[in-house]
Amino acid sequence: MDEGRQVQLSVRIRAMERIFGLGLARAEGDHPIRLGYSHPSSHGGLRIHCEVEDELIKSAQIEIGFMHRGVEALFTERDYRQGVMLASRHDWSGPSGGELAYALAIEDLLGLTPPVRASWLRMFICELDRIVSSLTFLSAIPEPKIAPIQRSMNQHREILAYRLEKITGARMHHQVIKVGGVAVDVDEVALLEIAGSLSAIIHELDWWRENLANSLFDYRNVGVLGREIALACGASGIIARASGLSLDIRMSEPYATYGELDFLTDRAPQVGGDIPARVASLVNEVELSIAIIESATSHLRECVGEPIEERTPKVLRLPEGETYRNVEGALGASGVALFSDGGRSPTRLRLRTASVGNLAALEPSLVGVEVVHLPMLLASWPFLSGDSDR
């Protein structure tokens, strides 16, 4: 045996391969990762092929696709209005973002502009969805030290989810954003109820920050994602912003009525790129969304009685053409590429979902991490298998 082969063999003996399974992807021989029954990722499937040496991860490869549903092909078999149902189902933590991206793409080809009140309502509902999504991930972090904070976050999440259900009629897949506007309006009673719920969250935000910072102190510099790698992998949302990237489509490419909010430009990203930075970014998302909802509430009170949708033909046909629309979903950049030949259904439709780029950025961040820190690292990395396996 030559010297080069001896060295290669000795390295192979020291390093042990392990496969860590999460959710439905777990198979015989896998080492299960337990994030608790309430973590959103447990509903899907993810496998991490790792090379481990002295309980440190030396290399990692993410395997996705266990829930592949072929939804992009399903769009071409539905008419444009039926497609809203499909658009809300890949990110079930914040489904309104997918609905909005799809509606905006159709409206682009139609040359249709929804009423002003409809645009404020769209933003109002999407930001409520974003808070519910952020609190869902925050309240599922597997760290016993923050149990009191998690109980508080979970209570607020449940209240907001109930408020959204009262407005839209559905707890998860609201499907109230439609081509030309929205299907439901909000009255003053609903606005007051939402304002009261958000005020209770504001009262606790500083307490959350302080206790999270103290409880997660030991996780500093764990699972670091650098700015350049985040950009190269196509990471977005809080994953990118926690790594120092000022990527937010609400600011860079304003849609709906985000362009009318001057305070969005004052936002500063986190720079650590580690577990505490990502958790802090999730809390920041909640705070910013509350400010946006408060502004939307003020404008909705100014345009009471105005229309909430533009009328469209019973049989909706789009002119020939193609378009791409991006929105800032709850998990990051969510886009729709729509191709039309003039019929009642898309000729072709492609989705840009946030979890794909975010999971691509997860691989390099796993290198050098202790195996015991895997659950916490994954819990600080919001993703959904339905979003990656569309």
C-alpha cells in the first residue's frame, strides 16, 4: 500500500460517518434529532449526512426532497383563481406571502392595480402572519433555560392566530388574498383587538431580548454563517440579516404599500451570524412587523368604506407573456415566475422559495459544530420542508 493510500485510510478510520434524520425523513440507522413536538420542521423531512470526528462535524451534506409534491406542475392544471390555494401551502407558517407573490404576478400581466385599501389590507394580513411565524419558531427553541419566555411567546402566538382566524375564517391557509385585491375587510372591532394583542407583545419585547441574550450566551460563535457565504448560497430572511446582509424585499423592491413606510429604511441587520444573532433577528422581525401593522391600521382607518377589490372577468385569461414577482415572505424571499400563453392556466410556473437557499447555507455552517449543538443550531434556522420540497 502506497503512502498516499495509507494516509487516506487512516483519516477514514478516525472519522465516522453519521446520518442525522429530522421529522419524517428519519430511517433505520439514522440518529434522530429531537426538536420537540411543536417545532414546525418536525412535520417534514430532512437528513444530514455528516462526517464526525471527536464529536465535531467535519463535513455535512443536506438531503431534502422527501415531501416533493410537484406543485409547480399542479399550477398548470388549475385555473388562475384556484392557484391561490396552491400558493399558500409551501410556507404554512406564513402562507399569505405565497398568496401575495402569486397574485402580484397575475396582476402584472393583467396590468391591474388593486385598490389602495386592498393593498393596506394585504400588508396588514401578511405582517400578522409574519409575527405568528416568528413566534412559532421562537417558542420551539429546545433550550430549557428559556421555558418561561417560550410559554409567553406561545400564548401571544395563539392569540394572534385566533385573531387572524376571526378575520379570514381559517387558522392556517387563509386564502383571502385574491386577484385584484382581498376577499375580506376588517372592521374597527378587529383593529382594536389586534392593537390590544400587539400592545401586550410590545410590553414584553425587552424582557424577551434580555432573557434570550443571557440564556443563549453559551451558543455564541456556534453555527456561524458568514456574510459572503450567505450571499453565495442565496440565503434570505432572518438567516441573511443575522449574517450582516441588508436584504429585505420590502425595502429594496417595495410592493403593496411598503414603499410608503419611511421607517423601513432605518433598519440595521445583525452581524454575528451565529445562533444568538439569528434568534435576535427573529425577535426584531416581530418588532418591525408590529410597527408596520400599526402604520397600516392608521391608514385603514382613513380609507374606511373604500373598495377592497377590482372586479375581474368570471373566466380569467391572462395575455401572453411572462413575469417574475418577489415578496419578503415569513422565511425569506418568495418569488413566482409566471408564463402565460393566453389561456385560463399558466403555461409554466416556477417558485422561488426561501428554504432552498437557506438550507444550502446550512451545510457550511455545520462544519466545526459539536454534535450536541445540532438541535439548537437547527432550531435557530427557520425552514419548512414543504417550502424546500415544493
